[in-house]
Amino acid sequence: MDKAARAEILKKTLIFSGLKEAELVVLSQLATERHFQPEEFVFWEGDPSDYLYIVAEGRVKIVKHSSQGKEFIVGFFGPCEMFGAVAVFENRPFPASAQAAANTTVLGIKREDLLKFLATRPEVALRIINVLGGRLREAQGRLTALAGERVEQRLARTLLALSARLGPTLPFTRQEIADMSGTTTETTIRFMSRMKERGIIRSVRGKTTIVNETKLRILSEGPPLV
């Protein structure tokens, strides 16, 4: 990938979208390119947060592992989305692991280089703060959902949140949806089968399509599936 291609990806990234062409060229020169096969790790929980990462193509999932080895997916990032930012700006080890969920290319910007770049561009720093604030609110909402909502509501909200970012066709397995919803694979399969019977979703191996968003939204707020 040449500098022009890297600059184009950075331009489509929310936090850098307002930069001038000359600034994008400078930033693209700071970015290094890395490629990952599915299931390869970009970084592990506890690694030093030396780089801020942006997905150039593919998908990255952020995972936590329990003491028993169970995996919990706490986030997914697609093209032109950044990840690892909180740890980078706090200068603390990464609190979770980042793993490629497909053939994936990421751009990495070294922490020291990024801070120097932002030092004279406070508007970009402000955008980063806004993005991180939105993610914090989303995380708090998920914790509230896990604490008080029924399983089918959590599943419906997870599907709605994913479709808002990726469109109606979601490239996730039921295992991944279960991990993001904080429930078991068996429970997820059972409730998603009911959604399929009611014409809310359509699913094939490794992919789910929302065919009736209105019903799904009602389910996320209303009575359980019976």
C-alpha cells in the first residue's frame, strides 16, 4: 500500500476526516502497515500500548479472557475505525486483546509520533475525545443491558447496534453474537431460531441478515418471544 492509499484510508477515518491533504500526507508517512490472517492477534492483553491502530481492510475483534479461558467479545472494528486508543492515550498496557476476524490489514501509528502530530492540531484531539466518549457511553449501556435485560432483548439490541454500523447483513457467527451479547451459544441459537421463524432475521452459516428491523426494535424494548 503506497502513501496515497494510506492517506485515503486515514481521510475516511472519523478522527482524521477534517485534516488537510498535506496533513494527511504527513500522517500517512507515520503509519506502518501490517497484515494478519484470521485468528492472528494484533496485540495481546497486557502488551505495551506503543501504537494506535486503524483497520484498513478486514475486521478486528477485541476480546477478554476469563480465568477459566472463556472468551468475551467486547467490540468489533471494521475499515477506517481506530482501536487501542484509550490505552495509547493513558500510556497503559492494552486492557484486552485484538484479534483479526478475517484477512485484515491495519495501519499502526506510533504513540510518540501521534502525540507530536496532535500537539499542534487540538481539533483532532477533540474529535478523538468525542469518539472515546461515545464508546464509553456504549460500554455503559451494554453493562446496563447485561445487568437488567432479558436475553432476547440483549440479542436484539446487539443485532441493532451491529446493523447500525455494518448494515443489515452481519458477517458474524452465532458464537460471536453470543459472546457480544453476554450469553451462551446454545441460548443464542434458540432465540435466533425463534427470530427466524417470526421473519425477523434470515441466517446462513456465518452470516445473519435483518429482514424486519421494526420487529427487531420492538423486541429489543418489548415482550419476550413466546
